[in-house]
Amino acid sequence: GGRTLYLVDRGGRFVLYYAHLDRYHSRSKEGARVAPGDVIGYVGSTGNAPPDLPHLHFQLMRIAPGARWWDGPPVNPHPYLARPGQAR
């Protein structure tokens, strides 16, 4: 994934994974709080991504009891990202 970021929600239920970033925002530091709309990084083509095809990999994972935080089961993010009133 090249340059990556992992974020954990406040309740410790989910991990959000962002990969292939070109660079991190200056405020992206371990332990930093992130709010909706905050810039955390910039789309790139690091890692095994084609150099002429910048893109972002995003994954939402549930933190499973006793599992490693980066190895949880994937979750469809759409119900959590859709605006109220949108079809889910």
C-alpha cells in the first residue's frame, strides 16, 4: 500500500485504512484526533500502484475481539458514509 494511514474510531470498534498516499498532511501524527472534513493525506501512487495512476484504497474493518487491529473483518462502508436520507 505504500504510504498508509490507519485510523481508529473513538469507540474502538472500527479501523479505517487509507493506502497509496503521496504524502501525509502535516497534522497527521500518531494519536492525533481527526474530524469529518479534515485533510489527512494526499492521493498518490506509492507502493505497488502504477506511477501514472494516482488513486486511493480505502477499507473499513471491524476490530475483532482478540484479533490484531489491522486484521479485522472488512465492513461495507456505505451505510456509515451515506448522508441521512440517502438510499443504503
